[in-house]
Amino acid sequence: MRDADPKTIYLKDYSVPEYLIDNVALGFNLDEENTTVTARMTLIRNPASLAVGTALVLLGENLRLHRVVLNDANELGEQDYQQTDDALIIHNVPQQHSFVLTIENSINPKANTALEGLYLSNGMLCTQCEAEGFRKITYFLDRPDVMTRFTTTLEGDKDRYPVLLSNGNKIAYGELPDNRHWVTWEDPFRKPCYLFALVAGQLACLEDRFTTCSGRSVSLHIFAEPYDLDKCGHAMQSLKNAMLWDEQVYGREYDLDLYMIVAVSHFNMGAMENKGLNVFNTKFVLARPDTATDFDYEHIEGVIGHEYFHNWTGNRVTCRDWFQLSLKEGFTVFRDQEFTGDKTSKAVKRIEDVNMLRTRQFSEDAGPMAHPIRPDAYIEINNFYTLTVYEKGAEVVRMLHTLLGADGFRKGSDLYFERHDGQAVTCDDFVNAMEAANSVDLSQFRRWYEQAGTPVVTVQQTYDANAHTLTLTLSQNCPPTPGQHHKAPLLIPVAMGLMNADGSVAPCQLQGQQADQACILQLTQAQQTFTFVGLTQQPVLSVLRGFSAPVKVLMERSLDELAFLLSHDSDTFNRWEAGQQLASRIIFGLVGDVQNGLALQLNPIMLDAFEKVLQYPWPDLSYFSLLLSLPSENYLAEQMTIVDVEAIHTAREFVVRSLAEHFQAVLRGLYQRYHLDESGQFDSGAIGRRRIKNICLGYLSRLNAVDIQQWALQQFNSAKNMTDQIAALSDIVNNPHADKQICLARFYQQWQAEALVIDKWFTLQATSKMPDAFQTVLALMNHPAFDLSNPNRVRSLIGAFSQANAVHFHAANGQGYAFLGDQIIALNTLNPQVASRMVGALTSWAKYDVNRQALMKAQLERIINTANISKDVYEVASKSLSPLSA
Ligand code: B3K
Ligand code: ZN
């Protein structure tokens, strides 16, 4: 049983809209349970449409319709229209070029627990319309290629809703009887209705200004609940940084006189780029040194940047249809990555992004939900806001940047904005602009938009000592993915360099070309050979520098060669990568030993490599901390054909403990050296010192030494910043520490009024590897602070347990799976989008042993057979169960 036919929508079926909406005047009479909406829209026949029908189909869901009036005169009777579950079909609309239609309906924001459309969050009314939420507000042509001018009048009680916000500029306001007031907003820019927003509530505001490159002064307003106003300063600074960066790097200036951000506590995802009125999850706005970690600070700046950058890549130029989502998301993620890299450390940011991509997107791309960055089909578009569309999409844009160079890429983006400002366009339009501005042929490159799956690039080398040449044979192969069995070769940019045995740079000279320090090979065929000349000794290869393409590289390497690269590679990404590969190889060897019941011993190469890293005077301590970090259990799992969660955990823990024992003295020294009181300082130096200090404490805590336990306790008790406090608490919770319960209780006591900090408290316990973790999770489900209707809470407990606690979630008896099944079923009726995200942990069943496979599949079956399963959950669960038919 499902609440809707699981109808599949196909890209190939796209046709232009029959009607357009030139302008709409929206009126809202706001009330928690009964908001009335009036939409007076001017419709025009789309000259580009060949359709000749006389019916107008407006989309709408869960609406109580009151009135339909044509041309301000004729109220239509029920014989003139037909209402279905998801549409209002008006028969015999006038044949004239343009006409006016007014719809009056009402909605119940309080009952809207799906948090799509108009809903209530802590007494505040707010909207989320992307992708298809506007149709839950009123009947409309809810599709991104219908771009309309919006005027919005909000009316409500002055005490409940003193602040009334919508897109654009405030053009009028006034008082009404019965303690009510109204405000009218006008957005001068055409936009699709997914960018519409309204917010009403008792909100406090932090104000600032930004002067744009052409000298215009823009008011910046950040709204939050009054209690949170003291945590908005970092978001404001981030916004100003983003505005300046987009002017400097892309030549893009902000276009309205006002930019507003509202922080809300109930939000399905991170944030939303509504024109001039961004709505944000509080998680990506609120920060104070004592409540937010250094990562939180960085992510806030990144997400504020991301939503701001959408003003050009998404709003001024938008998507023609939802299959083109990566047009705005891939490009905007690329822009936010570069922004954060410029603001923090390019090397560190690149590693963090690739780490996430390889751990999570690669696994999505290898699983039953794999899809190209421009999907061909979907049942529920909200299921396609994926790591593939966002993160792999950003990698595809990055490859264009690599191939065209920064200047060529900028020429392409300038042309793209010039050609398409004010339009709803496709991914092809973007590539066309890059192509035209640089006079290049990107036809083969376009396959990245069509083909799913992670390509594997195999590298073979032959050195000819007599001819002084090195011949590289690169081949590419992309595994089959659902619905795509044969893949054509892609254009893969492979950045590389060569090194001599002493670590110095060897010349990189392709036959017939100039010598250089490094080069980018363009792999275009299934197999291709490249010859380097002028090499008097056999060089060591550094391949896929900077992770120049979202691929896996297969290459025979000795552990010694990896250790050499870790010591000598001048490419910061590959240097780190060599360490990761070295550690992975050693851990996988130990996984085999665990499986065969052998005693574990750490290979001295690992000790030697780690020692070299520890001894080197790294200028960037954040980068240093990444070199000291082992590959995560999830990344190791992603690389195994059949995942053995317990063996991975045992092997990895063995390495952590061995390194801690072996380097105890150095790690203690580093901890003491960098354990300073620098709370409130967020420069890269202070952040780096905290990172190193805390990673050292993490290793040392594995030793269970009494004095180290004291260090952790001391740091926990005296920390004035959340980075240090939560790091110490994590060490206390994840090791047998006598004060664990006391510290958890104290932390809760200290932070119970700070929802985002309490989320961290839930997550820490949900991801604990200690034996009692599952029982703790069950108990936390009944904690008074747990709330299934708040997505942040759900993610912090259920999401964290199922996605970041492999050993306990994948317990062999299936209790973790059954628990998740229960929660998905409960969430399905409450919030289908969040429920569907939670199914993710069950989709990879094929990667586990047969017993676990059966248990995971049983939960997926159970979910599908639940009464009233939403199409969100149905799509993910059903595609997971029959991946090949998808
Ligand atoms: N565009 C929004 C995401 C909307 C998700 C809808 N399910 C946030 C972003 O990518 O900036
Ligand atoms: Zn986005």
C-alpha cells in the first residue's frame, strides 16, 4: 500500500510548459492551524509550446480549495474544474493570450510534520519549497522553468508574528484592527516558485551592511530566536566573506538591497537559497566558541557561502527541470569548496572533500541507487539530492576547471551568466558555454553527465633504461550500474608528476612536447599509452595529483614506494594519499590475519612512516593532523567486496593502539606543547594546534593510562571551547573511563538549553564503539530530549548510529537493522524525506555476508509492505531490493 502511485518521471518526456505565470500576487492570512492563501496570477500561453489544449493543470497537494475566480469577475463553479489528489484541472480556460486566475485555499501548517510547504517550527511559521513544496501552499505551475514575478502580502497577529518576511524588498506595511498587521514584499527578479519563501514569528535580528564592488550598500539581516542572537556573529562574517569572494573570483555582485537569513530548528536539510531570504538549519548559523567546534565554524562559513553563491548559480540562472539539479548544485558545491579552501587551507579542504567523496559517494555509486549526476528518471525528486548530484557533480565541474585552467574556466562562467541570466537552463547549456568561450570540443566530456559509476583507471609502467623513456599505459573501465551495463570511455584528466630516487623533481616531458614540472594527461580511450622522455633514471610516479578526477586508481606499488611518496611527494594531496594507502594496505593485511585467527603484528614500515611524519616540522598543523589520521572504518569498508565490520574494527584498533604505544612519548610531548588556552581564536594556527593536540589525546586515550585519563577529564572540565570539550568527552566515552557517566550527565546538565550541543551529546553516544552502545541508543530513544519530529535529533541519534557505528549497527543478530526498520516506519508518516534518508544504511546489503544480507533485506521488505508507505521511502527501498530492474 502506498500513498501515491509510484509513477516514474523521465527526462526524455520533458516538454515546455503550456502556460507561464507572468506575475503572482500572494496573500497570506497567517494562522498556525488555518492559514488562508490567495494567489492572483496572470497566466499567459507559452508561445514556445505546441500544445493546443484548453485545460489548465495546476499542481497542488493537501489544500482546502475555497474559490477559483477568472479575470477578477467569474467565480468558477465545480463544473468548471476538477480536483484530484495532486492537481486542479480547469477546463475551458480563455483562449486569449493572457488571463488572470485567482485561487483561494487554506492550509494547516501545524499538521505539516513533513516540513515541506508552510510549517511550524518552535512557534515560527516558515516555508521550504524546493523541490516541489510550493504546491503544498497553493495551486500553481510548480516547475522550475516557470519563472514569475512575486508580490507577497503577509497578515498576522502582531504578538505572535511581529516579524513578517518574504523575498525581495519590503514595499508597504500597515496596521489592522484586532492587534493585527500586514507587510507587502516585492521581488523584482523572476523566479521559479521553489525559490519562494515566507517566515513569520518572534525573531531577533542581527544587522550589518556590505558595500558591493559597484558601491551599493546592502543590508544584511540574520534572524534567529532571541535566545540565539549571540550566536549569529560568525554567520554574518561568513556572509560578508562570501559576498566579497564572489565579486573577486567570479565577478558576481549581489543584486537586491537586502539579504536575509533565518535560522530555524526544524529543517530537513542544511539550508535553502530562497531569493533574498535564505532559510537555514540552525546548525549552519549558530556558533559561539563554547557551543560550536572548529568544524562547525568551518561548515557554517561553507554553507553560508554555498547558499549565497546560489544567488547566481541557481537563482539568476536556474534549472529547466529537476534532472538538471547538478547544474546548480555541482557548480555551487565547487564554488563553496574553493571559497573554503581560500579561507582556510586548500590542501586540507581538498583532502576533506575527497575523503567524503570516496567514503560516501563512491559507495552510493557502487550501490543500487547509483545514478548519473544528471539522472534520467526518478519517482521522488527529493531522493536525488544526493552525494552524486552534489559532490560528484562538483568534481565534474572541477575537472572542467582543471582542463580549461582558471582563466579559461572564468571565461566560460562569464559567458554562461551572460547568455543565461534570467533563464531556466540545462547542464548542456553550461558545458556549451565552457566550450564556446574556450573554443574546445567537450563532446566526450559530456558523458560524465550521462554515466553513473566510479571509473577505475589502471596504470602500468615500463622504464627503458637505454632510451631513457617511461611508457605509461592507462586504461579505464567503469563497472555496470543499474540500467547502464555498457559504458563508453570518458575524458579523464590525470594530473601527474615524476620524482627521482632522492625525492627531487624529475622532468615531465611527453614525447614531442616541452619539459615541465608536472602535467595533465588526457585519458580519452579505453586504453592509451603515454611516453615520457629524457629520464636518466627510473622515476617514481605521482598519479592523479590533487585527485584530478573522481576515479579509483589501480597500480602496483610496493609499501616502500608508498612510504617514499609520503616523505617526498610535492603534491599535498598525493602525499597524504600515499599515507592513506600505506595504512589501508597494512590494515587490510591485518583484517586477513583477524579472519584467519592469527596473532596481529604491526609492520615496521608503518612505524617508520609514522615516525617520519611525526618528526617533520609541518607548517600547517591541520594538514599534519590529517597525516596522522588513519582511514576511517567506513572508507575501509567501501574498498572491500564483502565487508567484515568486526575484522575492520579489530585491525584498525590494533593499529591505533600500537601506534599509541610506540610513539607514546612523542604524542605526549605534542599534546602538552599544543594544549594552550586559545578559546575564541579561530585563526588557522589555533585551529591547527587544537587539531593536533586532540588527535594526540585520541591516540593516547587508547592506552588507558591513569594520567592520560586525567588529562582527558581535566580538558573536559576546563575547556572553554566546544572543540576541546567534545574531543575530551569523545575520548572518555569511547574508552573504558571511570568517569564516563558523570561526564555525560554533566555535559547534558551544562548544555541542555543548547539544542545543537545536545545533538552532539546524542551523536557521541550513538557512535560509541563500547559494548553497551546499542542499549544506550535504545535508552536515548526514550530520553525526554529525543524528538522524532526534529530532523536534527533524528540524524544525531538514528542517523549517527546507523551510518557511523558499523560494529553495532551491523551486529550479527540483526538487532540494529530491526531497530532502524522500526524507526523508518515510524518516520514514514511523520516526515517521508527524513525517513527515506534513513533507509540509506540498509541499501548496501549486497556488501555484507549472507546472514546479514538476509536480515537487511527482511527489513527492506518489511518497510515496503508497510501500509501507506510514502513514495520517498518506497523508491529507495524498492530500488535497493531489485537493483537490476531499476
Ligand atoms: N537547494 C537546497 C536543497 C533543497 C533540498 C530539497 N529536498 C539546499 C542547497 O543545496 O543549497
Ligand atoms: Zn545547493
